[in-house]
Amino acid sequence: MKSFYDFNVDSPQERSERNQLYPELAQFHIALREELSEDEYQQFYRAEKENTRQLTHMHQNSNNRWITT
């Protein structure tokens, strides 16, 4: 399953799908965009996307290690 940050925000269809799958997180990001400058929001978004990617990668590696041991 895709994370909130894996969707293409430039695609209206993918953005709509993301917002349906993650309604609370979508509302949070809408509110955050209203409070932060565009640069601040983009920095936050990129950091969260990277954190999500790292956590997913770590989770996959730990699962593989347990399976192969």
C-alpha cells in the first residue's frame, strides 16, 4: 500500500485517491499549508517523505532479517 507521500501530488486523480485513503492526514496538510509559508511547508513535506521512506526501508530490512535467520 502506498504511503501518503508516495502519491503524485501533480496528478488530480492520485491526489484525490490519497485524500480518500488518508483523510485526516490530508486535512492536517491543508491546515499546515495555511499556517506555513510555501518554503516552510515544502521543507516539512520533504522531511516527512524522507522519514517515511527510511522507516519503510528499515521495516522491510528487519522483516527480511527475521525471515532469513
